[in-house]
Amino acid sequence: MPLSCPTNISLSELHLTGIPGLQHLHHWISIPFCIMYLITLAGNSILLCLIKADPSLHLPMFLFLSMLAVIDLVMSTSITPKMLSIFWFHSTAISLDACLTQMYFVHAFSVMESGLLVAMAFDRYVAICNPLRYLSILTSPVVAAIGLATLFRAVVFMSPLTFQIRRLPLCSPAVVDHSYCEHMAVLKLACGDAAFSNTYSLSVSTYVGSFDSLLIALSYLLILRAVLSLSSPQARKKAFSTCGSHLCVMALFYIPGLLSMYMESYHQELPPHIQVLLANIYLLIPPAFNPLIYGIRTKQIRDGACRAISRRRTIAGGVGPGLQGTGLGTFGPEGYIITLVGNGVVLLVIGLNNSLRDPIHLFLAMLAIIDVVMVTSIVPKMLSIFWLKSTEIGYMACFVQMFLVHSTTSVESGVLLAMAVDRYVAICHPLRYQAILNRQTIAQIGLAIVVRALLFIVPLTGMVTNLPYCRSHVVPHSYCEHMAVAKLACADPRPSELYSVTGSSLIVGMDMAFIAVSYGMILKTVLRKKSCWKAFSTCGCHLCVLLLYYIPGIVSIYAQQFGSGVSVHAQVLLADLYLTLPTMLNPIVYSIRTKQIRQGTKVGNKDVAWPTCTMSTTNHSYTNSLPFLLTGIPGLEALHMWISIPFCFTYIMTLLGNSMVLLAVRLDKSLHEPMYYFISMLAVIDLTFSTAVVPKMLGVFWLDSRDIGFEACFIQMFFIHTFTAVESGVLLAMSFDWYIAICNPLRYTTILTSSRTIQIGLLSLARGAGVMTPLMYLLTSLPYCKTRVIPHSYCEHMAVVELACADPSVSDLYSLIVATLLVGADSVFITFSYGMILRSVMRLPSQEARLKALRTCGSHVSIILLFYIGGLLSMYLQMFSFGLAPHVQVLVADFYLTVPPMLNPIIYGIKVKQIQEGIFKLLRQLAGRSISQADKDRSDAERGRHQQKRIYPILEQV
């Protein structure tokens, strides 16, 4: 039967599909592939530089390792750039000659790597079995001959295969269902007989794989026999440990290769994308991990890296603080050039393309300017340290650099917040997007961000410059980092350090909290309206940039503040990566993920069209004089009597427990200390909390008394939200109390006096009332024209707002901002307090002392978890129902308001010994008074009977 082609032969161009069936996920799949390629380039380049620069590494083992690094670089570079161009720019076309060249390089260097692994196994055999003849057997000419032999074998085996495929006629459509020109995928396009190519390919791969693995197995059998013949277990372990890295590299190479080949040959029923992903992993993961494995497991490589770093270090003198450069200058110029070019292209595209003058691209232009300023303030000087050993920096230049670094960091955090607000407006209010975020508003936002950064950084710079520097002028860093410079002062730098930590925590905490609120609102809108899913996809690049900015920053800060076990050079490298990596990757992320930027680099005439989420409003008549009706637990009205039992029990326990704590603290003078004053405040808050909610709730459950007056409803809401804010402030004050008690025990009573404790309590109360009063005004001003039925057991804010017939977005936004600010700021300060506590505790000499110090915080940590986890769970279930029934949401909210007030006194009564003793003393006093009262009553009765006996005879005589 004659062979037929869909269309006739001689194709000059093929098309790669990427990952078949997963084309819509190409942008996400490209992220790990790009990261692995960068790791491959960096890791193998550093490995080659280290071996080239260090004469002690000019040994056979490291020469073979250099060959492996070269093979990995060639193999990755032959496929990854084209693969990423498919994922990012949909550039699927590849010429036939380029396709065959790529195929040749992939398969030839795979064969070469297999041969090199055999040579490395032979190297280990000679090193262990013939150590005295190691250098005489594996001389440099022999090593070079082995490398040339592996190359020659690969060329001989792969050239016939490539020529044979080149001679085959290919049918159109010339679509290769793969992300690179894989041999079997290309052969599927052949119109002629491809049996010879298939047979030859299978024979070569079988021969190479089996022959090489047989030689490797033989080498390791001889190694194992030699190792087991050693007398000492320690010597056996040391000898065999030298083979660990080679075994890991072999496993990485052969196992994915065999798995990929087996799946492709015998599991045709697997989805094509699984087979393609396995083939990609086989070619990408080993080159990325090989230098890491050898760098971690080989002591000589680690020592060579340390020597290279130490040669780069210099100690500077001079007038001002100097710099002790730390790091390798390998990354600097490439990263800096990419940063300048990438951000420059983004600015140029936005500047020349009128269609890119919308808010998101203007914020992106601000981000690009910030990145250029930030990286330019540190990288040129850093490179001069690495290359020219120019470590000196002027006194004022050092502080100018510090000012630029910290101010641009603060500005970037603000711009990321502004971009989150932009996404919120674009998705939740698409029709008003241009009206809300006009040019004037964007300029005002940018100025506000800059002013905020200046207000924070100018005092910090002034505090640091006013310190006297009489110690060493060597800054153990690669730029003038604030903490590193402040340590050189001979005066106390703690005020500036405290200001820096507090200010940065506030800025980062507030910005992250507002960003979280923005994305919470976005998610809420998207979940309600499926038409907004497409708009939500526009947030991907912003989320990537957020992660790139905040995660390295937080890791760097914590490593510097609390990583006492982390080496200095690791901390410095983390700080350097935090300032350079995001600035380099930000334009890449936005260019990949943003269609308008990609098109702007080509044409520049595409308009932005945001998907809209339709919203409707309805007009109603309304009156605010009618009472509301509470439903209790929606859907469980028939079980109200049973549900009331645990709530009644909880309320009784709350009253008894907190009253006992208050009485014990009041009557026992030994408990008149700041810690117990704060516990008393917490008890009062819990009593107010419960009493504001539970009596009315029980009235609904028992008496079906569902109506609640308009004013009474909002008074109940005011008490709930106000005392929630007050409790958060008191928990913060208690964490500060623990910090003083553990970190400054000798000054505890002088810092936290009784008057100061009362002031803190009043301040918490004033803060709670101050932020909740405007919210109550906003809520009571709304018209309520819908049903008067509140589907809840108390006047919960979100349930009441849903009854309004006017737009409640102002009150919603205010409540979210206030809640986020309060919880965000308090949780940040609590975390900071416990970070300082943990640092102080870990410095104690004995483990028993550390455990005892940490044990004292257990009750406070338990109450914090009860308060915040319950609150967050209730809030998230209220905002995002996740398909839960209404009664589940209501029950969670009820438990949040009733369970913690009951458990708080129990926790403190169990965990705090002084409270236990105070309560027992109170009970003994009450028992003693009852006994003495009974004795008094008994004696009065006896005295009365005695008087009667005296009076009766007198009466008889009368």
C-alpha cells in the first residue's frame, strides 16, 4: 500500500507546542524552569571559576567535575532559552536545521555525560583502591584523553542518527508535540519509513546505558570490596563518604532518564503533558543540582569557595566607616545590567506608548524608577570592592547610601500597596476605575509614599549620624547597612535600633495588612461574580513581585536580628540578594505576565480593557425607627433550647471565673503588680463582652424574645467591637510586660509602675472607643429599608450592614481598615516582643533556665492564640462563606465571643501559680468567715436562752 502524506515534504520550519494541553499554564510553568536555568548558569559558572582560580583543586576529580559543569551548561542552554521563548512570547517556530542541531546537542551531550560519570566512577575506584598511585595513573594527559574519548564516542554515535533524520521527508502540519526537538516527537512527523532511525536510536541508547551502568557497577563493587577490607569502621565510613556526591549525581541522571524513556515507550496511555514534563525535568534538574550537590558535599569545593571569598575581603581604614566586602563578584555585573536594561525598557515602552498611560502602568513606571535608584545606590560600589578592592567610602557618602537604600525600600513597599489598591479598584469597581485613579490621584499617592519614607528615614539618619564612632571603622558588610554601621558607635545605639525596628515593622505591617485587605476584597468579588475571574488573573504578576520583595526581606531581617547561629557572610549575602534580586526580576516578571508590556515592545498600540463585574442597585422606602429581629441560629430554631445549655453554662463559668480572678487580685496585696493588673483588665473586658451578648442571646433561645431596639442593636455592636479592640491592646500590653519582666527584670517595677499600667489600660480603652465611634456614626446614618430580620444571634456588623439599602462601602472600608490596622499593628508588636524575649532566653546558659523563662509565657501565648485565631476564623468565614451553612458561621461567631472569656480565667488559674494561690486564699477566707459567722450565731442563741431562763422566774413572781 503506498504511503500517503497530508501535504508534500521538504518542510523548512517546524512548530513546538510547549507542554501539550497545558498551554494556558505556560507562564506559571516557566517560573520554575527559569529559576532552574538561572541556578544552572550560576552554580556551574561558580564551580568552573573556583576550580580555575584555586591551584589546590587542579586534581583529576575536579577536572572531571569541570567537564560535568561544561556539559550541564551546554545541555541546558541548548533547550531552555527556546523553551522560555515559547512559554513567554509564544515563539513556537523553529527552523528544521536549528531543530536538528538542538536534537544533536541534547542527545550527544547526554551520551557524553553518561561516559563522564563512568570516568568519575573510575576516578573514585583509583582514589580508594590505589591511593598511592592515584596521581600517577590519572595524570592530566590521561584525564584530557578520557574527556576527548567521551566526546568522540558521543559524536560517533549521534552523527548517523541526525543525518538519517535529516534525510527523512516530513509531513505537515509540522507541529512537534514537545517543548524541544525531542527525537521521538520529531520522528512522528516523518512520511517515510523511520524504522531504521527508531532501531538505531534504541540500540545506541541501550548500549550506552547498559555498558556505562555495568562499568559503574563494577567500579563500585571493587570500591566496596576495598572499603570492607579496612579494619576501622571510621576509616570505612570516611572512604565510602567520598563517593556520596557521585552516587547522588548518578541517581539524578539515570533515574529520571530511565523513567522518561520507559514512560514514553510503554505507557502511551499517559497524557502527553506528563511525558513532556518528565523529559523536561530529566534535562533541567540534574544540571541545576549537580553543582549544589558537589558544593555541599565536597569539602575541597567549600574550602575553595571560602578562600575565594577571603581573597575578596579587605579591611578599610580612613576617615569614615569603611566597607569589608563580602561576596563573589560573579553575579554583580550581569544582574546590574539586566536590572538597568529591563527597567529601562519598561520605562521606555510606557513613555512612548500612549495606551500604557493607565494607572497600573504608571505605578509600574514608579516601581522601575525605584528599582534603578536602589540598585544604583549599592551595586557600583559593591563591584568596586569585589574587583578593585576599593573598600573606602567617605563618611557622608556612607550615610547618603544608607538613606537611599532604606528610603527606596520604604517607597517600594508603598508602591506595592498602591498597586494592590489599583487591582482592587480595577476588579471591584471597573466602571469607576479611571475616575477614581486619575492622573492627579496617582501623583498624590506617589508624593504621599515619598513623604512617608522621608518622615521615617530622615530622623533615623539623623540619629545614626549623631552617634560618635570611635571603634573600628570596618563595616562588615558590602554596603552601609544601618545595623552594621550602628554597631561601630561607642555610644548606646539602641534608640536608633529600636526606632528602626519599630518604624520598619509599622510600615511593613501596615502595608502587608492593607495588601491583604485589598486581596481579600478582590477574592470576595471574584467568588461572587464568575465574570471577574479573568480580571483576577491580572493580579498574578503583582503577587509574584510581592513575594519577591517581602519574603527575602523578612528572611534577611530575621536572619540578622535573631540568627545568631547564621554566619556573617550568609547574612550579608541574604541582604545583598534582597536588594538586587527583586530589582532584576521585577521587569522580567511584568514583561512575561503583562500582555500590554509584551505588545508594547513590539507594536505599542493595544488598549487595556478591564473585564467588568455588573452591579445593580435598587431604590426602596425606608425607616430607621422600627426594631430589628434576631433569628438566633438560622436553620436551627427548633434546637434553640438545647443550644442554650452550653451557652448558659459558658456564661456562668465566665462570670464565676473572672469574678474570682478580680477578687483574688483585689484582696491579695502580693498580686498588686503590673502583670495581675493587666489580667484584671482582661477579666473586666471578658465580663463586658459576655454580658453584652449572652443575656439577649438566651432571651432569644428561651423566651423567643427576638426583637431588639434600633439604638440597642448598635449599642450592643459598639460594645462588642470596642472591647475587641481594647482586648487586642491589653494583649499587646501584656506581651510588653513579659518582655520587660524577662529582658529587663531589675528595672521591671520602675518601668511598669501602677500609674503607668493604668495609663496603658486607659489608652487601650480610648483607642477602642475612638476608632469605633466613627464606625457607629456611619452605620446609624445608613437607611435600612430591607427586611428587619438579622440572621444572627446578636447584632453582628456584617449581618446588619446587609440590611442597608444605601451603599455601605464607606463603612465597610472603614471597618476593614480599622480592624486591619489594629490587629496588624498589635500582632506585629506582639511578634516583635516575643522575638526579643526568645533572643534573650536563648542567651541563658542552662536549658533549665531557658525552659523556666519560656514556661512563664505559656498562659499569655495560649490566650493570644484563642483570641486571634478565633477572630480570624470567624471573620474569614463571614467574608468568604466557602459554601458553609449560615448556622455554622453564626455558631463560630458565637463561640468566638463566649468561649475565650470562659477559658481565659481557667488558663491563668491553671498556668499561673500566684493566681492559684490567690484564689485558694480567697476561698479559705470565705470559708473562715462562714465558720466564724456560724459560731457567732450559735453563741447568740445560747446567750438568748440563758437570758430567757433568768427572765422567766421574774415574770412568774410578777
